[in-house]
Amino acid sequence: MAAEAVAGLLTSAFVKIAKDKLGSAIAQQANLLWNFDDDLEDMMDTLETISAALEDAEKRSTKEKLVRLWLKRLKHAALDISEILEDYQDTTSDQATTAKMPRFLSCLPMGYKRIVMANRMKTARENLSKINMDFPSFNFKQGTTTTIEQCYDKRETTSDLPEEPIIGRDGEKQKIVDLLLSADANNDEIVIVPIYGLGGMGKSTLAQQVYNDDRFKRYDHRVWVYVSQDFNLLQIGRSIISQLPTDGGQQNSSTNQVIKSCIRSLLHGKKVLIVLDDLWEDQRTELDKLRMLLHVKDSMIHVIITTRKEDIARKISTSEPYKLQPLKDDICWELIKRSSKFYLKSKKEKLEEIGLDIAKKCGGVPLAAQAIGFMLQSEDDESGWTKINTSDIWNEPCEDNDVLPSLKLSYERMPPQLRICFSYCAIFPKGHNISGDDLVHQWIALGFVERSKGMNCIKILLEMSFLQVSKLHSTSEERVVRYTMHDLVHDLARLTMADELIVFDAAPKRNAHAHKYCRYSLLKKYDGTTKLSNILPSKITVLRFSDCGKPNIPSGAFSFAKCLRTLDFSESSCILLPDSIGQLKQLRCLIAPRMQNKSLPECITELAKLQYLNINESCQISTLPKSICKLGCLEYLGLSGCSRM
């Protein structure tokens, strides 16, 4: 399935957001002097008519290029309407204010705004009308949009059951344990056993099984390090040290020599199990440095490494690396049965025949079996299972680095609201440790989900294996639940956001106009030397800084971003918020932990729509502006770790 085909499946979600805003604007219209009734109601009628057939349109978009192009036009039109209505609501607020002014002062600015808004409304209405003219030619079938509750919440009580045992890997677990322990007789000081295999095969899960085996619980220390594609020897060393009993002070050391000395001191004479999960580095020189870092004289260091590539496994291994084989079809069927709640189904004999055929198509990949099984929960009859079994998606070629057909199929069958919440996770880098609270409030800020439904979306994505509870250790004393995404799932999220997301490395010089439909941006290694307005479009609604260290954010940097709703500095250490932050009138969600300001900028109280403010671990903060009570929409203020308060 091409990227544009997957991306088209988001159209219904953006149309729903536009309809909700139109409904709100129509309700306000009666109390205002604006005369946009015809524009608003005409656009609402058009979207209501189109919405009834969007389910069929999105299904057909995976095969028909013309349908995909039509959906793309509709999606962009819905986004434009939403942005116009944001400005419309702001302008109506201004109208209420200026109405109290003397008439000769208020008429000029409001008259100008009225002309501008009227022109924008007219353009949006005409654009939508052109899209609607093509609508009948497709002969879409009328249907109803599925809600999250209808499709996924039939058996909420099952979420409280204890975690179910891992199926089909007991033999592999014992082999890994034997490989590690057999070296004891040879008095080897370090044993490295890599586990390699395709993505989604369960390498990390197998490593976790070994990590929690009783024989290793008796070791002096056990350490789990998530490595990921960003190989950084300093970070690996710091992560190891942070999980060991220490007097402190050396975790943040800036040189490999100091890190190495600290590890030698802490592990000398100890028996230790270290898991390095998801290693991508293939340069022998770097792998040799890693091996030297882990080698401690007079100690027994056992290391498990998980990687997708055999070449990496052989370069780092001290013995024959272990290739994790696909599960047998009958084991995949057991996984499908468990995650589909097969025991509750009627006509089990008929369904089992179809289910066994589906299991064969999972290719022995546990992640695929779990995802497809959860999707089958809501299918109680033979026709539903047959429809999934005969989907064309199964026939697509699947390369080693491709998104699994089963995951695409699961995404295609998600309700629109859940689909857009999942797709938004593409804004995070691979392997990122996602804060559940931050994620839910970003969804809310963008109008993707109601406040009461946010955690339910996370719960469903967990059940589908589209999110996983993070194994990483939190660096904060704050009790925050964090989540990660499997690499294959992350690849799918990036596919779905093909039009809306751009990722910049080191802020290269690009023409912002080339990304006019981009709404979300992940900016990596930004140093402040490039103007944000030169690389980002003015319609940007989410801006996330990643791996930026201490980015220099010049005053006025965000003045162009009138539509910005979420600003996230959670991966940037020692950020200094500029005094011009108050220019972001649409900002709902500001995440700036470890901020270095001694006090919040006074202008932050100008963010009238701010709902979520996270400045946890900002140790320099000693005071809050007295006028912070002016933030009438503020629902959460995170101050954990602000020790000077």
C-alpha cells in the first residue's frame, strides 16, 4: 500500500473535526453581528452529505488513485475550514470587546476583519463546492462512521486481567540462558549473546523473559538499556551507571574515559546481566568500543543484544549469535485466539478454519498475530472473518523493512478518531519514551479527542500492540506512565502522516512553501541559526524539538506561527523560553521540562487558550507570575522537581 493510500484514511477524522467546529460556529452565529449563516450552513450540509460515504471512499482509496486524489483534496479543505473557524472564533471574541468601545474607534478594525473573514469564508465554500461536484461521479456507498465505543469497547473488564504468559518461546529462552551460563566453566570475563531476526519477531520480548529468569535475579546487578538507531556510547554508559547503586555525581560525565572508569569501579568483582535492546550500529570500530566499555576485569558480565541484522550480531558476538525463527502457524493461531477472545465466539468450528488460514499469513510474526487478533474481537460471524482473510492487503509484497500487511489492515479498520490519535504518534522519533499525560493533552489540544476519551484511546492502542508500556527507567521521581512504539508500528504511523508531517535534521534550508499542507513538524538538532519561518509553513500547528541540547530560541522566533497549538521541548535540555512566547494566541499545550528560566516569562499569561503547561524538573524556576491566574483555560500545571518553588 503506497504512502498516499494510507494517508488518505485520515480524511474522515479531519472532516469530523471541521464539522464539530462548524456546529460550534453556527451556534454562536445567532448572537453575533456577522452574516455568515449561509456560508457556515452550506459547508456543514456539504460535509454531512459527504461524510455518509467516507467509509466506502477510504476503503476504495487503497486501490483507486482518483479516489485517493479526491480524498486528499477533501482533507486539505477540511483542514483549511478548521483553521478559518479558529480565526473566526477569535475574531468574534474581538468583536465582543470592540463593541464596548466608542463607535468611531471600533468600526474601522472590525470592518477590515469582516472583509478578510468574508473573503476567506467565500474561498473555502467555493473550494468545498468544487470537491462536492465530483462526489456523485464516484458512486460511493452510504454508510455510518464507526465510533471507538462501538468497535472496541465491548468487553472493558478484560483489561484488568493479569498479564498473560508469552506463548511459543520457552525453548528459545532456555537456549539463550544456556548460551550465557555455559561460559561460566571457561571463566570468560564477558559473554555477549546477540539475538537477531526480523522486526516484530519478539526479540525484545525474549530478552525480557531471560532478564526476569530467577537465575539472573540472583546476580549482583541487572541492567536494561534501550539503544535504538541513535547509537551514542556516552548515553549507553550513563544509562548503565544510572541503574547501579552509586554515590552519584558521575551519571552526567561528559567523556568516555570517565564513564568507563565509573563502570569498572561499580562492576568490579560483580556478576552482572546487561541487555542492550535494539542495536543498529554496524561500524566495527564503534562496536569494538562498546565491547571495551562492557569489559570489566575480574567480573562476570553477561550481555544480551537484540538487533535486526545478522552482520551486527556477528561483529559484536563472543560466540555464535542466536537467530530468532518465526513462530509456527499453530502458535500464531493461539496468539490470535487469545487476543480475539475466541472463547467467547459462537460457531467456533467455522471461525477456526478461517482463523488458521489468517494465522499462516502472519508469517510467524507475533506482533502481526496480536494485532490481527485484536481486530477480530469485534467480528463475531463468519463473514467478518472471511472479509479480513481475503483482504487485498495480504497480497502486497513485504520487505524486511516494510510495514507488515497485518498492521496496515488493523489501521485501515480503526475508527477515524482512533486512527488520527495513532497517526499523530509519528511526531515522536523512533524509540521515544512517550509520556501518556503529554500525549493525551496534545490530542485534546488538536481537537482529536474529548477529554474523557483520551486514556481510553491509549488503552485500545495498547491492546492492539500499537503502543507498549515502556521498559525504560524514568529519570524523574514523578510517577509518569510512558509508552513506546515498535519500529514497524512507527513506520506505519509515519506512512499515514505523509502529507501532514515533516522531519528536519539540523534545520536544513528549505522552502517553507513547499510544505504548505504540513501541520506537524519534528525539528531535530536545531541550533537556532536558521529562521524557523524559512523552513516551516505558517499553518504549522505542532512543533516538536528533538535532540537539540540547548537550542538558542531567538526572540520573535514563533511570530509567524499563528496557528501553533502544541509546542514541545521535552527532548531539549536547558531550554530558555523567549519573552515572545505570548505571541502564540492559539497555543493550548506547552511542554518545557528542565527549563532554565528563573521565572516564567510574564507574557505567558497572554496565552488565553493554554490548557496544559508542563515545566517539570525546571530547577531554576523560583517564582510564578502573579498574573498567572489570568490563564482561565489552564487545567494542568506541572511543577514536579521545581525545587525552588
